[in-house]
Amino acid sequence: MANVKKSWDKIARHYRKRYEISTEIVHYGPLCPGEDKLGLLGNIKGKKVIDLGCGCGQNAIALAKMGAKVTGIDFSEGQIGEARELASKHNQSIDFETGDISDLSFLPDSKFDMAISACAIAYVEDIESTFKETSRILRPGGTFILSDMNPLQYIIDENDYGLEFNNKYPFEPILIKWGWEFDELENTPRFQHFVRSISNYFNTLSDSGFIVSQIHEPQSTLKTPHLGFSREIMEEYDYIARHIPITFIIVCRKP
């Protein structure tokens, strides 16, 4: 089994520099329009918002610039270190904590008005606990916005004639193992993540007490706050990126 936490610690600084993620506009993933185009958050000035799987803190900083009181949680100490450094650079006061988003027992009930998690949930094995914990820390009426990479991109490949299937559909979660190469690192860090169907996420959110109000599968675009990774995908998988949505977003609320 890959030690994903250790791998994120190892690449944190290189990832931050390589992928040029905006700190001005909230992103929902690679090749996906940002909050400036989708308008999913509404007015969050003065609201308490938690960023689950905050990485290097780009979304947390963008949320703070919108006037929110932000907490960022990530299991990687390296990522949290980068997030604190980046927030300081942008003169934003954000509470960053190292923690497992499937166990938020260090946070009180009904503390937050909103939770957001952008392309982090695939690294979590126990999404049921994650969603139940997210519901617990949200106030009644609170919003949860979840995004991840669309499962279609993991089961479809391109050939000389167009598209072909290279894997089965994730009727049950599929564990994928891979390496992430960085020129600055001698050894390739190993990662793994789960590919799940959108219905899996929908049903687990519903079972955890959330009411799902919207599902988005935006057309891929390079006009995105998550620019660096988007360029890599477009260069390597141009045909796929132009024909299927790369990211999906689920908007739900706690009753």
C-alpha cells in the first residue's frame, strides 16, 4: 500500500510551484470553471467555512479573500506547512490544522456554515465517515460543496479512431495506484486513490443526511483557476479532455 500522506509531504512544495493554482478564485478541479463562472458559494462574507483536504491552501485563501472565516484541514503536514506560508504571503488569517477529514472529532458540532472539498475525496477510503462528520460540524441549513475528478476519464482512453474503454465502470470503488514524477525528486512518490461513481457519492451523501440540490459536470476549459494541472491533462489527453467532463461537483445541504 502506498503511503499517500508521506508522498504528499514529499511533493507539497513542488506541487504548489508546478500547478499554479489561483488564490483569487475558488477552484473545483482541473479543466473546470471556477467560482467566478459557476457562482455556487453565494455571499460568504462573515460565514465560517471549512476547506476539507485543503492542500496548499489556495482555496482557503480565496475563500478568506471573499470575507469568510476559514479553517483548512489536510492530513499532510507538508501541505499544511505550504498553506500557512502561502496564507502569510497573502496576509490572510486562516486556521490550518493537520487532520484526517474522516475523523473531525477535534471539531465541535454545528460550528460551520459551509464546507467545501475540492478534488480531495478520492484519497479517502471511508467516505461515509467523512460525510457524516461533515454533516455533524455543519449548522442546520449549512452547505457542503464536493468536487472530484469524473470517473469517466479513468475508464476511457483514446485511440486512432476516437475513444475506447480501458477499464470497467466503478460499480464498486476501484483502487488505482500510480506514481507522480517531479524533476526535482530522484525517486517517484507513490500514490493511490479511489475511483467512485457519481451515484456512489450521491447515495452516500444522502445516507449521511444531506439533501443534494445540484450536480454539475462542466465542459472542460483552460479558463480555470486550476491552470497548471489543466494544461498537463490537455497536452496528454487532448481528445478526452475535449469530449468528456473532467470534473464533477455536487452541491448539498444539511437539513
